[in-house]
Amino acid sequence: MKRILVLALTLVMGILAMLPLGAKAEDGYIKYAEFNVTYKALCDALEADIESYGSDAHISWIDLLSFLGARYGGDFSKYRTAHLREYEKRLSEGEAAEEIGKELKYYDYYKQVYTAVLGGFLSEYTVQEKDAEGNIKESVQYGLAVYSPIAAGFAYSHYDDFGADRSYGYKRQHLGHDMMASVGTPVVAIEDGTVEAMGWNEYGGWRVGIRSHDKLRYYYYAHLRQNRPYHADLQEGAEVKAGQVIGYVGRTGYSKEENVNGIETNHLHLGLELIFDESQKESSNEIWVDLYAITKLLDSHKSKVTRVARTKEFYGENQIAPEE
């Protein structure tokens, strides 16, 4: 009898584990989330949003992805462009997102999660261009307002390594995304935010933690360069702009001793933690998401950088480089 009860309890727990935990959190915030949206789905949804901007029926890419997330139970291996077009058509014809969402169990959950991941990515931004007479003219555009973490003009390679095994210190999963690049490659702030952490960490080496202004996203840039890991202007508590150079690729870490190259391969470890409640930060209940599809998307928007020969420092978009 006891064995039957244990088996029944195990079955119930297994079924519950398949449900989005945020949909049943009693204390009001999400405790578990995954981001499995494919690159193709991101591109299709982004295109629909940008093309409809300024029209009477602007379509939010987050709404589209949330419909699909609820439809697939978060499993985007089921993604079909036709499914997205179906929701796009309904929205373009004036149907409210909330009404469509009522048809989909856990839509509200996926809307919260995908807003947390992508909420700061699309917006209006000002572009400055010189005309034929050399006068600077400003225009307002709409699109990706965030940048690739690797500056324009610098090569990198990557693959989906989220969840891979790591053994230094203790056996664990890799909860970030590695981007292999040459030492000294400028690392760029993905979006505007506040520097919440800087300094040495045994696992991450020289690292930077930047919190988005809406407090939902915490970006973690690790294994920065030995000796000169950070941009000279960076400091804890500082405000940074998207496109700004914050540091340089290296291979520091995996050492209790500070400033050691304990890693064999030069790379940037990029992490994104979702924070729905402050108790989740630096806890056993941290939520890190797979960034492979997102970094592929951001590859289309890179920050152009300028090197100051005197200091050998790089300056990116939204930074003012000093005179030589």
C-alpha cells in the first residue's frame, strides 16, 4: 500500500512539473521559466511587429510569441510560420490580444515570461546622419534597440551550449551562452542598464553584471581579459547605454586566485537571469535562459566601435571617445 501511495505521489508530481509553475505560484511571482523560442520564430514575429508599427493595428511580437508559447506548451520545435500568420491576421483585423489569449491556457504565464526576456528589445530610437552639405539630421526609427554583445568588425563563433555539463568546482549545468572570440575583442552592453556587479569571481573570472532599467533582466558577462578586463569608464553603480563598450574578451576564471587565466579557450560567457522577485537574485531559485537564438538575432545589430590609439581603448555607439 505504501509503495502504491509513493508511486501515485510521484505521478502527480510529474504531471505538475509539466505545467508552467508561474501559473500556480501562490506568492504571486514566477519561480520557473524556460525560453525555447527558435531563431525563425523570433525573426518572423519581429518582422510582423516592425512592419505593422505606426499602423492602426500595431502587432506586438511578444503577443505573437506568447500565443505560440501557450499553444505549444513552450516547445517551439512545433513552430510553423502559418501558426504565427494566423494570429497576425486576427490582430491585424482588430481582434484584441487579450481576447485571443483567453482561448489559450497559460497565455498570461508565457506573456509574463516573454516580456521579461524581450521587453526592452524593440523601441523607437534616434538616428543621426549627415546630408550632402555635411549637416547632421536626426530621424526617429523603430526596431531593435539592443545590440550584439560582440562589437561590429570582430569575429566570433558559437553553438547552443546551454545546459551542457561543467565540472570545475563541482558538477553542474552551463547556464549561459559561450561566444568564442579573440582576446581583446570589445564586449558591448546589450541594453541600457545599471552596473550591479564588477570584480573577480572564481568561476567567472573578471565579470560584469548589468541590470535592465525595468529590473527584469540581469546580464552577466564573464571571463573578461586578464590585467585590463574592463573599459576605463566602467564602474559599479554606473549607468550604461546599449552599444557601449564595457570590457574585453579573455579567458580568466576557474581559479581561487585573482587575475588567472584558468580557462583554455578565449570566450565571452554571456548569461541572462530573469528576476521576477528580488529574493531570486543570488539564490537557489535563479532563472537563467538559453540565449542561442537571441544572440543569432542580435548579430544583425552590432555596435560600431572606434579605437583611441593613445589609450588603446575602444568606444562604441552612445559613447563619446576622447580626442587623440
